[in-house]
Amino acid sequence: MSTEFSFDILQRAGDSRARRGRLRTPHGVVETPAFIFCATKAAIKGLTMGQMREAQAEIVLSNTYHLMIQPGADVVEALGGLQAMTGWNGPMLTDSGGFQIFSMGHGSIADEIKGRRTPPGQSKGGNGGRATTLLKIEESGATFRSYLDGRKLTLTPEESVRIQKKLGADLVVQLDECTPFHVDRDYTRKSMLLSQRWGDRSLAEFARLNGDGRQAMYGIVQGGTFEDLRRDSAAWTRDRDFFGTAIGGTLGGNKAQMEEVVAWTMPHIHPDRPVHLLGIGGIRDIFMGVALGIDTFDCVSPTRIARHGWGLVEGAPGERINLRNAGFKADPGPLDPRCDCYACRTASRGYVHHLLKAGEMLGAQLVSIHNVATMTRLLREVRAAIETGTLGEARRRWVADERASEEAA
Amino acid sequence: MSTEFSFDILQRAGDSRARRGRLRTPHGVVETPAFIFCATKAAIKGLTMGQMREAQAEIVLSNTYHLMIQPGADVVEALGGLQAMTGWNGPMLTDSGGFQIFSMGHGSIADEIKGRRTPPGQSKGGNGGRATTLLKIEESGATFRSYLDGRKLTLTPEESVRIQKKLGADLVVQLDECTPFHVDRDYTRKSMLLSQRWGDRSLAEFARLNGDGRQAMYGIVQGGTFEDLRRDSAAWTRDRDFFGTAIGGTLGGNKAQMEEVVAWTMPHIHPDRPVHLLGIGGIRDIFMGVALGIDTFDCVSPTRIARHGWGLVEGAPGERINLRNAGFKADPGPLDPRCDCYACRTASRGYVHHLLKAGEMLGAQLVSIHNVATMTRLLREVRAAIETGTLGEARRRWVADERASEEAA
């Protein structure tokens, strides 16, 4: 492993598996636990990278699947790689492309993983929708149609690694088949084993290409909602030369099952490597994951919910408020009085309400700025709480419906 | 007139009517010639007010018509007035509401004024379209339907002044009937006289309300494309107690006629007051107007063309480049090498091309930032050129098709 990367566990909580860490990459240091913001198509929706820095974001990710289709990995490389192209110039992660191929391909997996229940075949087609574009899964890789122009594309583990090399993120991920929720144990097991073979091929190609040590690779734990499969998959990643561990695939249909699946997995992964929980980013979920030893999280939700007018608010029921509600029409207060982001310093709830109702893009921009800043503040407070042994207090401060949720769990 | 406002002419060009001025308002100083950016619904499309400051904008305007409908003047007042509500906290202007009532009402006037030729009756309805919502024009005022909910609303000169008082901009404008292009001399004359009577009523209500001296009012010169009417209307504003003069209504069907109309008007207005040219903001147009003595300009174009992928570039044919063009796909250069705005410092033409093609809102945001910064740089260079007597050189640098346009004129 290159000396350009390291992960140090600085401190452990006394009463949980929570840990305070420091992840070094060629493009900078990430203090963990950390939130990774999604720049899916090499852009955060609604914020410039300058605004991301101002909101104290530490690390962003982009999606191989989207970028291989548009503008293409060669174009990204010609423009200097993701960090230079986007102007972020900080730590970045790319996924392998697998998740989107399978979720957009099956038309229902993403919904299932996220607990939505759109029946297969009823999903929308077209760009940005969930057209059933997956053509076949073979031992060699996955073949699918470009959502952009219908081109037939094949993504193999080797090609995913080569594309991610051109994209140039610090942290890259092995190709896996993202197993859906509705399949049985036998399919989940076969899928997990395919992901393991793809993982070994990803690692081999990565070793061949990464002579300069500018990238580090995460293995992915699959195994669905089956305890033995999660254990086997975790052990498989532990016994391979990955830099980090990512927990992927379905985490079940509710928060209790998600916690259970993560809890099954954690004892069997490599204890000294950074652990990423893929696609999870609710505030309560983060407290859950941190307590189980998760180091990094990612989710599109902070900017996605912002575009629908939802602002994250510390301690609010459901973690957020809907700024489109008429009750905010003349509210002179900030989105969250505990927040000192640009939006909270300069805009009132009433102004944001007006912008959202008037269809002004600035409304989504301001709420997005606030939600990003709120997530970075949450993670700073989580890190401080681990250091001072006050994670429970932080959780009670941030999660208003804590008691109800614990009873439900 | 309040001592909170002043306009000083610091220097005059030797070879034209161009002048370098300083406009003081309760919310700050505007160095002129200046460009006023349009925050139509109390938001610049795509930029936060912080980004407007970073792009060195000096003054913005909002539209009374849009704000009286949504969120309503009382809500803006409750949220502290436009400067506080938007977080701009700098000099602002509001128009009277007249332009939108008549342009959106007739369904074709805005197009005609701007030289587009959509025949009446073929315009689109719906929000943001040009529904024929104007119900009647009477001596008392204009009655129209809200584009939002169909409510019947009447705007009188007095009501426009009262609404603008609640909105709280520094510079306000009398109510006028914005005379269309296609009408004859007789209609234009009658319309001008109605605007004059409305102007006197606007001034009277303004005198009644403006005891605190926190606002200053502009009179509007109408008169269409008729030299004698423009002269009469200019003299009318000169002989009234307005703080500034705005040139409104149709300026003809081409740039030569626009120049002619402004040239007819300028000798007859009050020579010591700031002069605003309503709705004009092309680069060549600004050089034209400055040479005739215009002090401020406004136009939605910098951010509107940005949303369609057009970036303003010094000296480019047509003043701009279309970043959606495939030729920019892998172009590593900045939008304009002469520009040091956030977008040009951090993003390449290739990246912006990708963002626009991928439908990422950040594409429009970056081009908007650039276009705003380009307009403020243009005006800084115009001011410096007046001071050094080099306006002609600045014009040749910025307007590539200068010779062709002069020949056409």
C-alpha cells in the first residue's frame, strides 16, 4: 500500500464501537467519522465547490456509471481528472459503476434498497428515470445500454478500475453486483460470490495500474440480509489487500434491520481499515452507524431533499422542516438558529419559502448550502463527542424522536 | 431631496457625452456608469448575493409587479425589506410594476420592445409566459389578473409608490404606461401624457410617504420612436422634482434606431441627474449608451443567456460563446482567459460543457457567475476609460464586430 494513504484510529469511544480516525489521501486529510457528499455527475447539485469548502465539506464522491457515459472517462482525464476538473482539489471517492448499472438496470433495486416499494415494471423510463437498461450479467461483467444514446456498453471489473484510474479519485471501489432485496438466499449467495470473483479481478487490475500509489481501493461487503453471508463476505474483504471496506447491497426494509445487518458485519471486517457505509446518510442512521464503527457515510439526500424544500434542522421531528409550508411565509428566523452557514447568516425561512414557491433556483441553492453545512456540523459534533465520550448526548440533541425510534427498534 | 442621496459627476469624457459619476444611496455608493443586475423576484437567478458581491456587483433591482403578487409587499416588509430579506444589503432599485403589467398583459409588447416579432395572440399563456392578463387601463390605473391565482388587481400610481415603499429599495420609479412599438403617434402621445399624469401622482404620493428620505424617485421618459414626443417627455421629467431620469418604452426595432431615440432624448433631460436606460444591457449597447451620457443600465440577459449556455467573452463575435458547442468538450481553458471570476479560476470550458449537457444546475450557475463578473469588469473598464480618455480603445477591445456594426448603423 502506498505511503500516500493512511488511516489512523486516534481514539475509541468507551461504550460503543465508535472511533475517531484520520484518513490521509494524496489530495488531503479526512477527519472521521465523515460524510461524503455526492457529486454524482462531477457536480454537487446547487453548490459550487467553493461553497462546499465554505460549508466545510471534507470529501466528495462521483459516480463512475454516470461519468463513463457522459462526458466519458477520457474527457475527464483530458480535463485533469475529477479533482482538477471540478475545482474541488480535495479528497474524492468514485464508486465502481455497479450500483447504478443494477439499480437503473433492474428498474427497482434502488427503490428496494432505499425501502421504496415501486413494483418492477412500473418505473419510469428516459434519462434520469429508471429505464430497464441492464442487458445481461455474465462472469465477465455487466452489459447495459447507455441511458443517453442507447449504446451497448460492457463494464468488467478491469474496465471499472481503468475508468476509475482515468477519473482519478483518491479512493476507488471494486466492481460488485449490487444484490437487490427481493431475491432469495440462493441468489444472494451466488451474487455475493460473483462480487468476490469480481473483487479479486478488480484488485489484480488495480495492482497493475496503481504503480504510482495515487489511489487506494475499497472492497465491498455483500450478503444481503443473511447473517452468515454478511459474515463470509466481510471475512473475504478482510483477507484481501484492500485499503478500506465498504458495506453495500441491501440493508433490509427498515432501520432496525439495517442496524442488524451492519452489526452482523462489523465484527468480521478488517479492524484497522476505514469502513464506509454505502448510500446511508440520515442523521439517526449516522449515529447508528458511528456507534457500530462506521467511519464514512454517503448519501444524495442533503441536496436532494433541499431541492424539494426540506431543510435539515437539529432536533426537529423527522430531522427536517419543509420550508414550503405556509407557516414559514413571514418567518424572519434562520433555517436553523444553531447553524452559522451562509444561508442561515443571510436568509430567513420566509425568504427561502418565497424562493421555493416562486420557483427560483436560489431556493434550492440556499437549502442545499444549509443541508451540506448541517451535515458537516453534525459530523464535527460527532467527532468531538467521540473524543469527549458524549456521543449519547449528541444523539439526543440531534435526534428528537430518539425515544420513539428506540421503542420502534 | 434627502441628503442620504446624491449624484456627483466626477469627470466628463472629452469626445462624447460619457461621464464618470458617483451615486450615493442609504445602502451604499454606486460608481457609474454601472450595470444593475435583475433580481426579478428578489433573487438573482443562479447566484447567491454573496456570489454577487464576489463578482463585484454594485446594485441590483427587483420587480414590483412580481413581488406584489408573490410573496406580497407586506411579507417583504415583514422580512425587513428587500435589502435585508435578500441578504444583499446594498443599493437597490425597484421598478413601478408598469412594464410587466403591460408587457405580460398585452402579450406582445415585451417582444416588440426587445425587437422580437411574436404576433399578438400567438403568445404562450401560463405562469412565466405572456398571458394576456391586462384587463383595462383607466385614468386611475391599470387593472390586471394575477398570473398566480387569477385575482383581479389594480395598480395605481399611488399604490405603486406605496408598494415600493414597503419593498424598501433605495431607488424607486414612477408608474408609467410602457408604450408598445406597433402603435401610432397618436396612441404614443396619449400614452405619454397618461404616464405624465401618473408621474405627477407618483411624485405627490412619494412626497407624502418619503418623510424619512430613505428613497429617491426616477421619472420615466416615454414617447416611443417620435423625436418630438421624446423631447417633450424628457423636458417633462426635467421640470419635475425627480431624483433621476429613466428612459423607457420602445427604443425602436434595431440598434441604430435605439441610438437615435436615446440621442434625441439626452439633450432635454436634467443634466445633473443620474440617467438610467431601462432594459438594455448588451455590451455594444452599453458603449453606445455611455457615449450618449447614460449612467446606469439593467437587463436580465447576463443570467438568462447563461442558463442557455452562453458565456460573455471580451471581443468574441456576437459578444459571447455557446458552451454547449461540441468543440468545447475537452477544452481545458477558462471561459474567458481575461476573466478572474470564480468560474474562470476553477472551471474549464470542457467542464462547463459537460455540466450543461448533463443538465447539472451548476452549469448555469458557473456561467451566470462568469457573466455577472464580466459585466462588472466591463463597467469598471468603461469607468477607467472615461477617466483616461480611452473609451474608444475599450470599445474596440470589447466589441469584435465593431466595424461591421458601425457600417450597418
